[in-house]
Amino acid sequence: MAAKQTSFERFSLIRCEFKARVAAWTAALPWLAEAQRALATDLGKSEYAIETPIVYNRAFDEVRQGDHISLIVVADNPGKREQES
């Protein structure tokens, strides 16, 4: 019988799967960045470069077993700060 997974092990699996999914989406949608640039221009918001049309939050990679995490906020539509970082 398999041992019960810890919360951190479940988080690690989800993180790994999500990181791989972002990479797959990015590879499958090479035109997305240009579409986002065109939309930003049309909306008058072209003041920053779109370098990563699908953002993977690299802060997830800093989470280690034993860290005390109270809340993880997951949102869509990366903005200027996410693009810059």
C-alpha cells in the first residue's frame, strides 16, 4: 500500500505539472505574444514589452518543504509587473 502523500508532495506535483503545461502552451502558441502586443496597442497600453505571454510564477520554485504558506493566490491575465519580472 502506498504511503499517504504530504501536502508538500501534492503541491510539488501540481507545481511540476503546471510548469510543464505553461511550457507546452508557450510552444504550441508562438503567435500569442504578437497577438497580445497588438491588443495592447489597440487599447493604448503598449508602454511595456510582452516577453512572456503565458507567465509561470518562478516564486513557486522557491517554496520548500517546511515553509509556512498561508495563502497562494492564483490569477490570470498577467500585467506589467509580471511581464517585467
